[in-house]
Amino acid sequence: MNSIEIKDLSLNFGDVIVLKDLNLSVAKGEFLVLLGASGCGKSTLLNCIAGLLDINDGQIFINDQNVTWYEPSDRGIGMVFQSYALYPQMSVEGNLSFSLKNAKISKDEIDKRVKNAAEILQIEDLLDRKPAALSGGQRQRVAIGRALVRDVEVFLFDEPLSNLDAKLRADLRVEIKRLHQKLNNTMIYVTHDQIEAMTLANRIAIMRDGLVLQLDEPKTIYNYPVNKYVAEFIGSPCMNFLKGTILADDKCVFNLDGGWCQSLDLSNYKFHEPIKAEKQVWLGIRPENIAFGDKAENMPVKFNLEVEVVEPMGADTLVWSKIGGQEFRFIVDGTITMNSDDSVLVGFDPIHSSIFDLDSEDRL
Amino acid sequence: MANTTVSQSHESPKGPKPRKILSRRNIILYGTLIFVGIYYLIPLYVMIVTSLKGMPEIRLGNIFSPPVEVTFEPWVKAWAQACTGLNCDGLSRGFWNSVKITIPSVFVSIAIASINGYALANWRFKGANLFFTILIFGAFIPYQIMIYPLVILLRDLGLYTKLPGLILIHTIFGMPILTLLFRNYFTTIPEELFKAARVDGAGFWGIYFRVMMPMSLPIFVVAMILQITGIWNDFLFGVIYTKPEYYPMTVQLNNIVNSVQGVKEYNVNMAATLLTGLVPLFVYFISGKLFVRGIAAGAVKG
């Protein structure tokens, strides 16, 4: 049974098409992350699911019920907003119980649910306080609590951690994951932060210009991005892209425009279809898949590079270099000392690379 | 060696920088402020001292001198005995008329305008922009154009020369500017709050009364001040749309001051004017702080 089913959803603001014929199913208990740069339509989609925006075409089902024309409060959803959106004049308890009072639920039941939610989120001590007297992290807990008390099947998160500082963000991220494991209800989570997406999601939907580019498990998206945009979006530091030509020549399979040539063994690479010789491509390799020093010796492809800039980050070090005039980054262990202008040996296994068409930028 | 360092640090500048009280900057700044203050306060001073003098003393002609013999007789006369036309019960009748006009007008106009503003800001219904444009356009049409049509309208409604008619007029004329005020304030309230309330199951009225209104006290105070002072000080509508029995205080004041018969009782006129101005003055004094805060709150995005 699907918890959420979206069929051919379209939305436009005047002449601007925001979402077009979008289809999406979310299984019960699944944690789906909608990921994309700002303006890709991810928040808009969430607002459509919540019923806060009227759609132009299509249907939305929640728990097998067609809720396309339902009011937000009747859809069986709880929502958490980026700016917390707590009612400033109400205490924490007032905030938590507001929806229950609107639903005319008995006082005993309200008390019970508020207490329960406060306990889960560890905000029992704060119930009498006003939102202004809370820290950012506490406010977001209350906002989550407000969704929690409603006892709904589906949780919608609209960039809930974006207003928090880095440390709190990491803490609350884990807490949301814990909450999901505990409640096991369906969650749809909008973010532009790929780390949040990777850590939280069962599946990630990467969106761009109102379209879902790829919908898959985080690992699949990380290892097999469908196009260059997805490959760039997921992973930090960003994937390296080398522009070049695949040749039929054994000694020089991959020829870089700058004159750099490597004999890549691509026999294990799973091409969607056999490619023609002289194909112009982007060769994508993640910085973390590049071996250095002794490990590089055992790699099928190895070559020497000149170090340009070294960025120590503690646990590891990001090294910037160039291959045939094109930007190339790789990560080495933080214990290794390296200086600019050093010449170092690096290598990689083509099995970990991604190859994209130069023009369409789709995965080959 | 150590000693010299210590003594040096004592003599060298430390703590706040000393400022001369009689610096050129201070003299110009405070001088200007005091001058302007006096300039504005002199008329008020003249009114107060004149209202406390008897007529013989006023005839001496020295308007700036304080009263030799303080008398509250003019105030009593202005309030309870001054004559306008056939009535000789002073300004008190006008005062109560003004109260009867102002309170319902303020209440009704603010209630409707705030709901207008809320609907325009949060529930962007179809044609909302057109409606808003028409309403704002209304603010730029001179009153004079609408006076006579409104007389006919009120006559046909059977409200002409009656208090409810005047209340209706004040509500209508307050609508454009108040709606603009409320709409602009409500648009500064984060939209997510409104969305959260919708998800929480609050309807149009629920959100208005339980989420928006409690957050908007400053703008309600601003609207109240604008309306109370505006309606209290109104002369034109009062004189056009009511009859002598229902004349507001301002109209009655005019009739007292401008009566051509008998001696001009300057002390009574001054007392009557001060009495009429007391309500707006009082409103400004008690709400000054909130007023400023409300204006600022409308300007700065919260």
C-alpha cells in the first residue's frame, strides 16, 4: 500500500510552469527526500501535497484516499516549516495543542498527546514558555512536536534544519532519523543539503526545473547518477569532470582535449548501450575514489600530477590539481603532508567512474 | 622602571572621553530644540492663561501675562452653559454626540478594515488585486465629489441626519487607508505561520482571531489612534450629515466661537477649544509609545 500517490500533477503560476505531469509514489513508512537547488519546485511540490497550494491538474492520494480537493487539515498530514512558524503569542503547550483544539478533541486526550509528544522530543520543561524564550533547536523541536501530536500518517518537512547552525543541524538530523525509526510513519523531507538527503533518506528524488531527474536509494544515486547535474549535486567535494574523447585505440582509450591520454579499461563499465568510437564525453570521478601513493600503484589507471593547492580539513586533506588544464581534485588522508608544486602519483579504477554524454549530459 | 610605567598608565587617557557640556554642538542642538519647542507651545500657553482669566482682565489686552486672579468660571460655562442657537447647555451635548459617533465608527471601521486587510494579504482570492486597486483608488478621490451622492444615498436609506448615517460615512471614508495599513502589516507576518495554522485546522476566522489578531496589537493601536483623532476632529461630515441635535463637538465649538451676538467671550472660547482638543491629546499621551512602535513595526519586516 502506498502512503502517498501523486498522479500527473501539474502546477503553474500564470505562464510559469512550476511542476509538469509529475508522478510519485511513496511507500508506507518510507523516508523520501526531495532534493534540489532553490527554485527546482521541491517546496512547491510539498505545499501541493499539504494542500497549501491549489494544483492545476492531476490527483493526490494519501492513504488511498483522493485528497486532491481536501483542506490541509483534513489530509492526515503534519508539517514542519523552515522558520519554525510557531505562534508567538502562545506558550509551547498552546502551540502543541492548537490543532487538537481546532479538531475539538477532548481535554484529557489533548493533555495526553501533548505530554507524550513533549516526552518524545524532550521538551517537557519548556511547555510553559513562549517561543521567543526558546533557542533555535528548541523551537524546531516544538515545531516537530506540533506535527507529532496530530497523530498523522504522513510528516512533511520543509527544510526544517536550514535555519540552524551546523552543530545543531547535525544533532537534530540524527533526532529526526531516530524519530522516524521509532514512529515508522511516512516522511517527506525537502532540503537542498545533500548530506541531509544522504543520511536521512530511504529514497532521494532529485529535482530540477519541476522535474524529478532521479528517484532512487541514496547509494544508487551516489554511485550511478543519471546525469551530470545529479553527479554534481550529490557528493562533497564535487565530482571531477574531465572533458575528452573515447577512442578505439588500446593505448589511448581516453584522450583529453589538453593532450592527456590514458588507456582506460572500460570493459567492466556498464554502458546503457554500446558507444561509438570518437565519442565525446565527460569522464566523472569522485575525489574520494582517487588513490594516492602506494595504493595508486595497484590501480588500473595511474599517472603523475602536480599539486596546486592543499586544503587540510582535519581528518583528510583536499588536494587541488589540474589535468591537461582541467580542474582535478582528490582526497588524501589527513596525516599525509603535501606541498604545492609537489609531483605525486595518483590512480583510480574506471569501474568507479561515471561517463556522461558531452551534449545531453546523460549517463552513458 | 616599573614605577614609571605604572604612573604613565595612570596619567594617560582612560575611561570615557570627557565631553564639554557647553560645546558648540550642544549649544546649537539644544538651542534649536528649545526655540522650536517654545514656538509651538506659545499658542497653547496663551490659550490656557486666557481661559483662566475673567473678562475684565482680558480687556486689558496683555495676552501673555499670567492670570492675576485664576477663575474656572469660563471652563464651567463652556462645558455647561454656552449657547448655540436655542440650546444653552454648553459643549457637553456635543461631547456626548462625538462620543456616540466616534466609538462605533472606530470599532466598525477597524473591524471591517482589518478583516479586509487580512483577506487581501493572506487569502489571495481571485480578483484580490483588482479589488485592492479600486479600494486604494478610493483614497485619492477628493471628498467633495462624493458629498452630494452620499447625501442622496443616505436619504434613500433613511439615515440622513441620523447618527448611524454619520457612522456609516466615517466607516466608508476610513476604509481605503485602514485597509492599506492592515494589509501591509499582515503581509509582514511570515507566510509560513499562516500555512502552519491552516495545517493545524484553523479556518478563516480561526486564523484571524487566534493567530493574526494577537500578533497585531501595535497596528490595531495605530489604527485606533488614527481613527479616534480623525473622527473626533471631523467637522465637514458632522455638519453635512447630521442636524443640530446631533452635531459633534467640533461643529458645536465652531458655533460657540463664531456666534455673532453679544460680547466675544475669549476666555470661554479658549476653554471650549481646549475641552474639544482634550480627547485627541489624551489619546496621544497614553498611546504615544505604542503608536511609534506600531508605525515602526509596519516598516520593518519582522
